[in-house]
Amino acid sequence: MADTHQNALQTEALTPQFLLEAYAKGYFPMADDANSDELFWLSPDVRGVMPLNGLHISKSLAKTIRNHPFEIRFDSAFLNVMRACAEPTAERPQTWINEEIIQLYSELFLMGLAHSVEIWENNQLVGGLYGVQLGAAFFGESMFSRTTGASKIAFVHLVKRLKFGGFKLLDTQFTTSHLEKFGVVEIAKDNYLAQLDIALNHAGNFEKFPVDGNLLADI
């Protein structure tokens, strides 16, 4: 179950600052679908988090990473990543990302408070993810993949980048079987808010990870 405001909020009333204040209190927005002009604010009773020291990588994924089939970039195509995450797929025919969300998070990106991890193959964007940074907390929003393994490698890179940059919390909002394989766990809201409070009082550095950083180091 998730807590919501009694009424949906009209997105035109929102600002990036309001969005950041909501995240700092444990809320995040979603739209009913891509065509909706309203947002609902969620604060689930149980929250998905990825312990930054608890990353699990399967043997098959480790082999793919060692073969280096992709180029990994960050913050070079944020809007493209968002729009790709908003595209319907066979597994996800409807999306919660509407145009207002794209606009708001694009503004956060220009403020240096939203980031993307991108997977490129032959100079084509084939996978990635994006999220919001506050202090040493990172709120993962969505990911996509247009080729096998691309989103998985993006997630591994995100975890390694956050760990290297001194982050304290990676919030995945919910858990899925896909994320649980990496080590994502559910925690109660009170526990989450306590971890969030600690993370907000530290500074994470998203840009610290070296260009040639080893994704399989310390695994």
C-alpha cells in the first residue's frame, strides 16, 4: 500500500523546488499515464533500496561486462533517456512519465540535480536510466533497454558510481524481480526516512567515478 495526497496535484502548479522538497520528505510523483495532466504523490509503506555494499552480479552479466560490448556515458543525453523510458513496451504498455514530468526533471538536470547513465552501442543509445540527486541520496526513477543487458549494465554502473562518490542511499522506490537479483531489498518507511535523513546531511559526488572505472572491482 502507498500513501497519497487526497487529491491529485495539477502539474502546472509544480516547480522543481517543490519536487525537491517532496523528495526530501519521502514522496515521489507519478502520472496515471503519459497523457494524464495530473500527478499523484506516493510515499510507500515499504520502500525499495539498493544497499551500495550489497551489489550482486550474475556470472553471465559479469561475462558481458568483461567483454565490453558497450560504451558507458553519463549526463550526455538526459532528455533522450527520459523519452526512451517513457516509451511503451510489450512488457510495459503504459508509462507513468508524462510531458510535465519530462519538463520538470529536465529542469532538475539543468540545475545539476538529476543525472542519467547511458549505454551506447555503435554510437546509438541502447539503454540507460535516470534519477534525482539530493545530498548523498539518489532516487532512481526509470530505466530502459533496447538490447539485451543494456539496462543491467547501466544499473551496475550506477551502483558503482554512487558507491565511489560517497553516496549513502540508492532509492529504487519499489522492488521488482529484476532489481532483487541485484540485491535490492524492501525496508519499512520509518527505516527509509531515517536513512534518507542521514543521506541528506552528506554530499555525494556523481562525477567522481573515473572514466576507466572497473565495474567488477570489489565484487
